Amino acid sequence: MASSKANQSNAGTPSGPKRLKRRIGFAWALVAIWAAVIWTLGGDDFSLTETSRTISPWIEWIWGDIDGRTKWKIFLAIRKSAHFVEYAVLALLTFRASLISAARNQLAAAGWIALFLVATLATADEARQAFSTARSGSPYDVLIDLTGGAVAVIGLLTIGRRMRPIGATNADPSANAKP
């Protein structure tokens, strides 16, 4: 009787494999959405000229009346920081999706997959910008993007390593079982 009540209460929720497939699909959907956001931000609508109209008033409001050279440095720092953060978020989302998709805990593989996607999207975006009249592609921006992704992955690997119980290894736990 108790088991039939449990089955009724869980009737609307997906079971193990279905739930896992949904989680995997959702994780990769977030990666795709974020990649689309990055691709959109790399378009002509977010060029230097266009973003300066929005960012310049904020710089003036925060720092007041500053000389043009200092304002330009702040403006560039904001734009380059955006590169770093956008791709760090992409790496985090990709790392998570890769880890959920793996048959077992594969931290290193998830890290490499995340960095591969960051490098691929960053290179493609900068190549596209090289052919734009409003933008210019830059290998330095690819390096900033890769740095953001690498910092995110290294941070996750460091946290993952520190959170592992003492004596735990990446090896298969069944390999350590005594016969």
C-alpha cells in the first residue's frame, strides 16, 4: 500500500534516466543560449561606437569630469572585462554540461571540453568581426576570452579537488573494492 502511494506521488515526475536526460538537455541548452548571447554581443550592434553611447555617460556619472585619455582607458577596461566574463561563464556552463553528460566523474575531460568550446567560439567570433565594417577582429581578444575560460575551469578544478574527501582519487571506486 505504501509503495502505491509513493508511485502515485511520483507519477508526474520523470524517473531516473528520463530525469538525467532532461538535466543533460537543459545544461546543454544553457550553453547554446549563452553562446548565442556571446555571438549577438560580437555583432555590429555592440561595436565600439555603439557601446560608447551607453558606457560613456556611466563613466562620467561614476568618475565625474575626467580627461579623455583616462576615460578611454576605463572604457577599454570595461569592454575587455566583458570578454573575460562572457567566456568565463561559457566555460562554467560547458564544464557543468560536460560533467553531467559524462558516464562518470570526469573533471579533466569536462575542463578540456569547456576550453575547446571557448577557443572555438572566440576564434569564430573574432574571425567574423574581422570581416565587419563596424568591428575589427583581434587575436588579443581571443587570448582574453581564453584566459577567462581558463580561469573559470582552473577555479572549478581547484574547488573540486579541495572538496574531494581525504583519500579519494579519480580512480574508479570499484577498482579499490576487496574481493
